[in-house]
Amino acid sequence: MAQKHIVKCLYCGEQFDAQPEGENTLWMKPNPRRYAHLTCSQRASLEKTQEEQDLETIYKKVKELEGANFNFIRTKRVLENMVKKYEYTYSSILKTLTYFYEIKGNKLKEGMGALGIIPYVYNDAYNYYYNIYIAQQKANKKITEKQKVIEIEPPRAKSNPIKLFDMDFIEEDDNDE
């Protein structure tokens, strides 16, 4: 018999047995040290606001960029400073990171934090995404203009009168002879 591994759910606090993962796994590890019921985790992810989702994505992206040099406390402090000082939103910070490192293809310089470049490229990223927005609006406008309803009258059947043979004409020709 397998040894029981009793853990506490991160979200509901209920204890459960977390046996090694198999086909019928009803739990997951939201982070390396914690366990949670699958349903509790799904419910928690649905209840997250857009701001919380963006913040979580920023941490993942910075961790991916910095690798072993990732410092959660420093990253959190820099983010809080940007939100207070520059009045950036987490969504705009995330889009700026995506613009600079993925769209532009820039690499992280050693010893530099991934977030330090944001104030310098924020306006470029803003213009990039704004131009995309304008192009989408123009495309949507053209699509709606092309979708005007044009009513066509149903075709009418042509009424060609049947041409009858004129018998009077023949009789007159017969009498002339």
C-alpha cells in the first residue's frame, strides 16, 4: 500500500491525500511548494481580475528573461515604483515588455534588470499598439461599409404572347387564284 501524502489545499484549506500524479489526479501544484484541488485552482483563476493576471504574467516573463538572476523582491519594488511614479498600469508594462523583448527582438544585457528599460521604450510601445488599434478600426469600418444590404427586385417572368397563325391571310390567297 502506498504511503499517504497529506497536504493542505492552497485555496480552501482542506486537507487531502496527494499521491503521485496519475490518470485520475484531482490536484495540482500551483507553485513548487503548494498543492491545491483542481476545482479550487480553476475557480481561483476565474475569479482573478485582469490586473492580477497581468501582474502574474509580468513576473513569469521577467523570471524567464532574467533566469537565475531573478529577484522577486526587487521586481516587485520596481513594479510598484513604476505604478506610483509613472502611473503605468500592469497591462501597459506587460505590453511594453512584450514589445521590447519579443517584437523588437532585443536581448537582456547582463546585470541589467528586465524592467529598467520600460520608461525609455514606453512611448514607442504605446505608438506601436496605438497604430495597430487604428488599423483595426479602419479595417472594421471598411467591413461594415461593405456589408450594406442591397435589395434586388425578384425577376419577373417575361410574358411573350403566343403568336397565332392568321388563317384569314391564307384564305384570301386561295380566293385570288
